[in-house]
Amino acid sequence: MEPVPFVLIQGGRVVDPAHGRDETADILIENGIIRAVGRPEIPRGCRIIDADGLIVAPGLVDMHVHLREPGYEYKGTIASGTRAAAAGGVTSVAAMPNTKPVTDDPSVVGHVLEKARVGGIVNVYPVGAITKGLQGVELTEFGLMLEAGCVAFSDDGATVADTGVMRRALEYARAFGALLIQHAEDPSLVSGGCMNEGVTSSRLGLPGIPVESESIMVDRDIRLVELTGGRYHVAHLSTAGALEAVAGAQAKGLPVTCEVAPHHFSLTEEAVDGYDTYAKMAPPLRSEFDRNALLEGLARGTFSAIATDHAPHDEDSKKVEFCCAANGVIGLETLLPISLELVSGGVMTLSNCLALMTYKPARLLGIHRGELTPGFPADLVLFDLLESWQVDSNRMCGSARNTPFHGRKVRGRVKKTMVAGHIVFEDGQ
Amino acid sequence: MVRAMKSNIWNRKHLLSMRGIGQEEILSILDTAASFREVNHRDIKKVPTLRGKTIINLFYENSTRTRTSFELAGKRMSADVINMSVASSSVKKGETLIDTLATLQAMNPDVVVVRHSESGAQEFLARHLNAAIINAGDGRHAHPTQALLDILTIHDHLPIMGREDFRGLKVAICGDILHSRVARSNAQGLATMGAEVRFVGPPTLMPAKVEEAFNVKVFHRMDEGIEGVNVVMMLRLQQERMTKGYVPSVREYFHYWGLTRKRLALASETAIVMHPGPMNRGVEIASEVADDLERSVILEQVANGLAIRMAVLYRLCTPGSRS
């Protein structure tokens, strides 16, 4: 299609959580930038996209994604990962650094950004490692990596377990106002465990991981935030105990935030029954008690983001004995419909739900995305709130199949995804 | 015959665990086993029942008794039995479990008996392949033929305990419950039969929320746990548990959780002592108890194991067979 300077998204229900907007409106885009929202005059030669009957929202921001490139291209690439993102209505992803080589150096950051520019179809924001090689010992160059394009730091997949190292990291990050994202699992309590410790692990005879492996680490880190004042974010928080700790820290005014993954608020450890390796991830699926606590936390506003921890794997890594299987599930393509279950289930409003996938994570990462503000890039998702469909692991848009939601009937279907005014995904195309 | 039973059609393809196996089904296997028991006492210990059938024993973990038991069970019924053990297998060459089994499946065996160190390995194989699988032990998860042979052994002793069935029978399973597939399968099977199961052992060797998971009573003190029970089932404690911080020493373990004659006196007067083997004398059981033929039925368990495995192989090799 000929590039035209003006595009109008017409007649949709525009939900823009950043401005509390939820009304039928048009969005005028000029050269990929949002010009106006409301009832703008239609310029001559403007291309019109009919959004009647659809929700028009800011493109989703997923602050926790594994793209696997460089180094693990057989699991996924920047091209396949961003394709999955586009199919899920996600227009910006924060890419975790546990690649090979690890994103622990400005040159790797540059490489990821260049690959994303050439082969990616949504915005990719690299997350740098906190420590070199994710070894938990020496800090990386936070300043230089931020200048190279990093938006936050994390040793995700591994935990910064050494208390002294974490203290220095939080302290040093203050020089740049950098956000540290902790994968909070005490390795000595995880100790070979491969699912949540509880009734199901006992029955299946699988070594369990107690919830305290997470809460103890979060408790410790919050003490360190008190000591240092560093900005701290808990990745994929999965337990009632850790949530309580974060809520307590927030009540004290500490710079502590957290995210939740759709699989943690929608599934429990029982999904592991039958030794389903597609239900294996770290931290593991928890009990119904913890899941309910997460729902309460979502309703109360303790979370700043819903993030997928999208972790594509090749089939060989999953088609093995349960304990030997790789951790991780894909989530980009199911992020929206699973999150919309929170709305249909009465946990939160549509606007509050979308806030956790748009402006809130965007502001946490300091990126200019996730809101329909004139002057912002026209990253949009158009979706049918009510259309139902069934998740099928054999029909995913990315390269991997490892979804724990196979067979689940969901509602909410992405119809179009736009990045800076360009359509990057269209349902049925 | 164990007891008169209406004929019961067995239509399971696999035997993976005791979960979901009902009382009638257990009794019908005991029946079949009892009828095979006689074969093992003949001068010529062979029947043609499974002639032309092929059984592969695929063992990823060391085992003497279980492998021998399955092998003999197959051979006494005239099946062709092949043993594959980890030392001579392709694992060392990096072949995946599923590839190994797919290869074996291509040779069209009637049953593959699998032992593996990872919980769920056999369920995984059963989900992805067509072969009929008998679980001969997977990690900490299940060991269904052990549970069946233990139930048969207890069943044999019900009369001397003055009982007709398992209802209200008190069974204490003692020791390293955490790492034990024998404890898990027995707890499920015995509960199905109506027995009251107790798990006895130090808290470090007890799985999480085990009361809820297995409907058992938990005792951390041996003396309380075996008080008045009809069956004391001891579990092997592996030496490596000492170095991993589960228990501080053999001396302390034996002192508090070892089965001695003095301690056994707390159980019912007619209580029997069981052990799945191999025993660690002086660790979990004193020789004075292990060798006391008045109380110890450990060798009967071995003999019954053979009969149970014959029954299970027969059922799986001949789908639709009647007891």
C-alpha cells in the first residue's frame, strides 16, 4: 500500500488508560505520530481504518520477554519473537539479557538493537545484565549500557543471590536512576526443585520449591532498598508472601514495584499434573492460595505491570523427563485474552487492566510509549473484546509452541497491531 | 485363590502408578498372582502362558531384585525377555529417553518394563509412544508392582491378625518417605484397600503437605508412629542423605527411627515387619528384627513379587484377559 501521511482510526472504542479515556473516538495519525484523539477533521487523502465494534488501545508493552537472539536462535529469534508480539497486540518488548553472549556489554546492546531494527517488527528495548555473564559477581557498565539503549538491568533466569553484590548494584544504579529487575528465587532453597512445593509435588514425587524461596529474597532486597534507595522491581512475582512484602515497601514509600505473569494469575500447580513440561517455568506455578493473593494484588493496584516472561523453547528442550525439561513458557500471543479474564472475572476494569500492559510498564522503563498522547508514536492495538477462540499450541505465530494454555477457550482477539502507524499484524492475513 | 472373585476384565494398557486403581482391580490382580504362585513351586517352573510374547526390561537405574523379578516372571511364563540396563544403553551416547523407547517400540515388544530415576518418566513415555509400559519405579513417584506385592503379602497375613480384610488395618510406613516411591504407591494402594496408613519419619524426610496429598497420618516420633500398628514397613535410608543435611548421622537416625526389637514391641503383638529391600542393617533396621522369621516377612515379599509381576505381565500381554 502507498504510504500516505495521514491515517484515521475511525469509530472505535478508544481506551487510553494514561488519560482515563474510554469513549468512542477517532485517532488521527500523521507520519506515524499520533496527531489527535477525539473528533479531528479528516485531512485530504487520509487513509481510513474502520474500527467500529473494536477496542482501540495503545499497543501493549511487555516488559519481560526472552527473544533468545543472539545465541539461541534455535529457540527463537528477534524476528520470530517480535512476530509473536505483533500477533498478540504487543508493540514494545523489553528483551532479557540471558542470551549468548549475555547482554552485559554495550556492544551486545548495539547488536540486539541493530538486529531488531533490521529483522524486528515491534519495538525492542534491551535489558542489560546486572552482573557480567549473569555470574552474580562483577557489576556491568550500567552507565554505558544505558547510553547504548538499555532500559533496565536484570540477571533474569538467575538471581543476584549475593547480598553484598545486590547492595552495590542498587547503590551504583542510583547514579543513573536505573531500574533493577530481580528474578527473586533463593538458589539454595530452589535446590533442584522443579515445581511448587505442596500437595501436587508430593503426589507426583517431584522435588518442590517452597514459596519462601521468593519471599525471602524479596524481603532481603527490600531491606537493601531501604539501605540504598535504588529502584527495585520484582520480576514475575508469584507468591502471597512476596506480594505482601512489596505492598509493605510501597506503603513506606520505597521505590519498589512488581509485575505478574498471566500464567501465575490464571493457572496453579495442578497444571503440572501429568508431568506437562509446558507447565514448567521459574518461578513455578503456585497454589490456589497464592493465585488468589495475586488476584487481590491486581485488584488493589500493587502491580505495575502484567508481563509475560515469554520464553520460547525448541521442542527438544521440552520433550524430555519433567525434571530435565527447560523452564519457560511462551506468552505474547495469549497476554491480552488471558489478562482480559481479569476484566470478565470482575477483578479489575478494562482500563486498569490495559494500564498494566501499556503506560505503567512504559513509564517504569522510561520509554515514550503506551499512551495515546499527541506527539507519541502511533503504536496501537485494535481488538474485538468478545470474540472467542481456542488457544492451539500448533498454531502460534512465533517459532515456539510451549504454551501452558493449549486448548483453553479465551475471549478477546487482536484484529490489527500498528507500530508507528504501520500495520504489523492483521487477523486472518 | 485369594478369594472368590467375579471375573474381572483388565483393560488397562499400562501400569504407571497406583492412582486410580480401584479395590476390585487390586483384588483381581491378587487373585491372578495367587494362581501363578503355584507355578513357582513346581519342579518345572514354566508355563506356556506368554509364549511368543516379548518383554523388554529397560532399566535406567541400578536394580537387582526388581529386574530379576520381572525377568524371571516373564521367563516362567515362556515370554522372550530382553534386559537393557543403563551401563550398556545408548544413554551414554546422548540418546534421549524417548528416542531409546521409540527404537525399542519399533521392534514391537508386547510390554516394556521401565525403571527411571526421574519422576514421571514413564508417564511421559506413555503419552508420546504406543508401547505398553509397566512402571518398575520412577524417581520418588511410583512403584506400583511393589505396592501390589506388599498388599498381597499383607493380605496373606490377615488371618493371623484376626482380620478378614484391610478395613481399619494400621500400617506404619517408616523412614525416608520424601525420596520413596514405595511409600507413595503403598499409601495409595493401601488407602484404596481401606487401611489406615501412617507415615513415620523425621520432618526433613517428609514430603510437603503429605497428609493432604496421601490421606495419611504423620508421626515424627517412631515410638508413637508404630504404637499398635499391624504392619511396620521400613524404608531404605541412603547414605547420601547424611551428607545432604537431611539427617546428621547414622547413629542418630538409628537411635530415633531404627526398628529394634524393643521398639517393635510397641506395635500389635501380631504385627509383621516388611522392607522393600535392599536393607541397610543397623541403619533403619536391626538384624535381630530383620532375621526374626516370626515377624519379618521380607523374603515372602520377594516371593510374592515374582507372582505379582507374573500377574501384571500376563494382564498387560493379553488384553481383555480374565482373572
